[in-house]
Amino acid sequence: MFGKKKKTIDYDKTGKTAVLRCSICTGEKVAGFKDDSTGRFEEIMLIRNSSDLEEFKQIYGVDEITKEY
């Protein structure tokens, strides 16, 4: 009846791309944004399953996310 309201957070889409950073050794996945000019990665959220990834996409309004190892 009174569900949580989903909030969208804006980010600078011109200078940053959404990236899913995956560890080959441990299998850990972290979603965040990579600065295109400097290559610096900003960690936002630990991804444990597919619902966490969908939540990240919904919160930040991201349609496509690239994987980086």
C-alpha cells in the first residue's frame, strides 16, 4: 500500500560512463562511474545479484552499462 518511492539521482552524463568493474579472482562486482578524461573510477554500489544491478540502473537512470576487468 505505501511502497518506497524510487528516487533517481542525476550525474554528469557528458564526462562519465557507467561501468561494472568485475574481479577475475574473487568474482566481486562493483558498479560506478568512470571519468572519461582521467580514467578515474568512482565506486557507487556493490553488486551481489541481478536485482542489485537493476536497482543501480533504476536509481541512476542508466540504460547500458559496460563491464571492465
